[in-house]
Amino acid sequence: MKIAVIGNGNIGSGLTAVLSKTNHDVAAYGRDDDIAAAVAAAEVIILATPYGAAADLAKRPTSAANW
């Protein structure tokens, strides 16, 4: 399973470390990464950001038409 963890702070990096020990394809993405591409390619998306950052992400233009 392809898992995208959006947010690479304490929670995001912790989740990525634990999930990486499984047989899943796990990748972490930060604010400067192409979040739209990550979401489009993932089967599971974990949003591990502070509330304000989540609102900012929702306002960003996207290149992936069908989230």
C-alpha cells in the first residue's frame, strides 16, 4: 500500500518511522514538496500538520485535478 504522510514534524516523522517498518511504501512530505502529486499517487493519506497548516494546504493551487 502507498502511504503519504503530509507533515514532517514530530508527529509526521514519528508516524513515518513506525510505518516504514511495515511492508508498505511510506513517504513523508513537507510544506515545500509537491503535495498534489503525493496525494494523487497515494492510496492512504495521513495529514499530520497543525490546524493552521492544514488550512493553508487546502488553499494551495494543485496540479492534481482529481484528489
